[in-house]
Amino acid sequence: SSGINAEYGGDYGSAIQFLVVSKRNEEAFALAEEHNQMSQYADIIGDDATHEDYLAIARHYESRGKPLQCGVYYNKAKEYGKALHYLIKVPPNEVEEALDVAIEVVGEAHKDTLTHQLIDYLMGEIDGVPKAARYLFNLYMSLKQYREAARTAIIIAKEDQTCGSYRAGHDVLFDMYQKLLQQKIKITKTMMNSHH
């Protein structure tokens, strides 16, 4: 690979792209790892990567203590248990992004143990920090548990009203109602009546 380095004059992104296009992913990976260009490599291989490619990227991030990226690539490798394990260990500034991926993971996995683990995390039982209720709504939507999603939407709207934010409560309810409608689910009249 030193010939390629010389040829591309230290432009590792182009060298990595050349190797990927040439179906030389192992070399591209090695170059990316050696020169700290893994995110570039991951972008270049995109969604066309093999299971092994995704696993290699996940393990790379695992060895560097980057739980968000690790979880993202274990998810792409369909290693859902490992993905969730890392996604619920992210630092506070990455929680939002990690939760979006974690909800996708649990929706794809269809495993009760993972669902319950994520619900525990959302409720704050793992780290003592309860997460925003909208993530619970999104989780139920991803699991196609529309009745639970509707219940959660009502709870969120009531919380907003209790805090004196009638407008926010109404907006949240309307937004979630739209999402449920897209799933062709009729929400009971009680939900709409609670605002009159």
C-alpha cells in the first residue's frame, strides 16, 4: 500500500476510494485504520458493504472507545445486541443521536430482551437519567405498538398542559396524531376530546 500512498501524495481519502472501487476493501480498511480515516472509509463503502466490513468498522470503533459509532456499525452488521449495548453507553452529548439508532435497532431486532433493555434505559433505570418521553413514543411506533404510542402521546400532552404549556401540549399531540394517522390508526375520541 506504500505505492498507493506515494501515488496519491498523502491524500488518503482518494487512495481509500480507489481501493474500494477496485474491490480491495481490506487494503482500504488497513489504510484508513493506519491514518485515522475510518469515518471516510465508512462513508465511501456506504450501504454496499459486507457484514465483515461493518463488523471490522464496529470493532475499530470499539477498540477506540467510541460507543456511538460502534453501535451504528454493529447495527449495520445486524449484531443488534452488541449495537444496543454500546448505544446506551454514549456520553450525554451523543444521547439523542444514539437513541434514534437504538430505536431502529430494537425495531429491526424483534427481541423482547432488547426492547425491555431500551425501555429501562429510556425510563432512567440504567443511568438514573430519564429520557424525553418522545423517544418512548418513537420506540412504540417503530415496534408498531400503536395503542402504546397513542397512550404515550396522551401522557406527554398532559405533562405539557400540567406545566402550563397548553400550546406545546397541543402541538405535541397534533404531531404524534399525524404520525399515527400515517399508520392508518384511528385514535379514540377521548384523545381529541381531552383538549376541548
